[in-house]
Amino acid sequence: MPMSSVPAFSELPESERDLARQVLGPLGSAQRRAVAKTITLLESTRPDHRQRAEQLLNALLPHSGGSFRLGISGVPGVGKSTFIEALGLFLIGQGHRVAVLAVDPSSSVSGGSILGDKTRMEHLSVSPQAFIRPSPSSGTLGGVAQSTREALRVFEAARYDVVIVETVGVGQSETAVAGMTDLFLLLQLPNAGDDLQAIKKGVMELADLVVINKADLDEAAATRARAQITSALRLFGLHGRPGQEAHNDNVWHPQVLQLSALKGTGLAEFWDVVKRYQALQQRNGQWQQRRLDQDQAWMWERIDAGLKSRFKHHPQVKAALPALSEQVRSGKLAASVAAERLLALVEGQIASARGASQ
């Protein structure tokens, strides 16, 4: 869609308009700087920055949506960074542009990223066809930064056609990442099959594809793990809706693959499976429905975050919070009672405003 046909674009302040032009403009160092600046603006918690960021995002939104969104998770040590770098270089060799959102846990001191995934993908990070963005989770439950969905849209507007979102680890982050990507991939180690009980059913239910990495270390163990996980997926009966038969060719059934990211073996077969998954989901309408559901979830996430922010900055809440917090800490007041009193302050003001308007 041409920029002139987007009403929000012409309404942007001049600085944001220039930034949007650079994000949407020719490939090169200027575009990369603009993408980085835009995401930094989106990650800011300052109210004035948030307002500017939302205007900018709304102008870029019509240019987004054209990428394949891949979510990746797995326990620490499974080789997520090695896999992402190997896959990214493979895809660039196939003519793709790859963006990586590596959501790091945040330092409690500086608030910055701890793991530094960019430094662990040194070959991919220097490619002009790749963009790696370590993003601090900033204490967000589950380890997925609040701005991850928004950064993903910026990458798409900048014409990165494969966007990879890497989670911090196993936990709440899986649900969050599965809810913003087209395919959710779970990486496992070759010995995972020996301790299948350690694999939570909830995590397996989210996986569209399971990959056993480091298969070269112990091929027998990797093969055994593949068979056991495949059996577990069949036992769970995953990804079938009520009323759908297991043999229905229009339903995707999770598959288990094995490869070695370090040696680069199995990547072509992996991507072939991904393309088959994409074709099936587009054919049966699940692709479009998943995107629509994700947009609705994004809206409610922003509502939740916005309400929490407005609550914390409410004048009466800010005035009463220190005393009530101290009473809770000293055991003089139940936390639930303190919460109700703070909420009542906001509700009382809303009721007063309604009465004045009538």
C-alpha cells in the first residue's frame, strides 16, 4: 500500500514521518538505523514516547503482515542461538531477509538484557540481510517483552520476510510466543526421550513442530527421543478440534525432526516441513484465523497494560499507595483489602465524573 494512501502517515509529526519513511525506504544502513530507533521508541515507558510510538506504529501497520513468524523455545543449553544462527544463514542463502527478536531476562540493576544473544550469533549479526534485536523482558510475566508484538510489526514493515521470536526458556513465555507467531517450535535435546515425564503436556500442546537438536552427539539417543516424543504427541491427540478425525488431511499434526544446527545438517528438511505447514494452514483457513485471533489478543494485552499504567499514575492512588504499602508490609492490613481500597479510589472518581456529566 502506498504511503500516501495511509491517512495516519500524513498526520505524523515531522520527526516520526521521517523515521517511517526510512523504515519503509530503500534497504541499507539508514533503514537499519531507523528500525532500531523505532523499536527503541516502542520499548520506552515514558508516556510521551509511547504516544509517539503508537502514532508511528499505526502508520507502519498497513505495510506489515507479510512475514512468516516463527516462535522458538527450549530449555537452556538446547542450542537455541546456534539453531537460529544456522537457520538464519540458511534462509538468507535462499533469498530471505531474517529478523530475530531474542527476548532476554532483564537485569534487576540496569534493566538491560542479560544473555546478549546478539554476541552469540556473530555470523548472522553481521549479515546485511539480517537484524538481531536483543530485547529485555523488563520483568514482564513469562519473559516476553510487552513491545515484542510491536517490534515484530516494524520488522515486517521493513520487509523482513522471516521473523524469529526466541523465548527466555520454558514457562509462561511459551504461551505468549505461541500467541504471536505462525508456527511454534520446541527444541529438545537427544536425551529428552529418556525422561519424557519432564516434558510438560501444556508445552507440548503448544508445539506445532518439535526438533531434536544436537542429534550428532548421540544419534541413537536422538532417534529414540524422536520415536518417544512422536508417540507422546499421538497419545495427547494434539491439534485436533472437537469433531475432527485424526486422519483428516486438513488438520496439521505436529511432527518431530532431528538435526544438528552446529553442523548445519537437516535444515533444508526442516524448512520444507515449515513450508508444508504454511501451505496447509493457508489452505484450510487456519492461517488467517490465527492472525485475527492474535490481533485481538494484542488489543487486550495493550488494554491490560494501559489500565495498569493509568492506575499506577492515578493521583489519588499515588498519594495513598505508600501508606497502604507500609501497612501491608508490617502485617497490619491484608493485601486484598489494600488493593480494594486503591481500586475504590479510581472507581469513586469515575462515579463522580459520571454524576457531573449528567
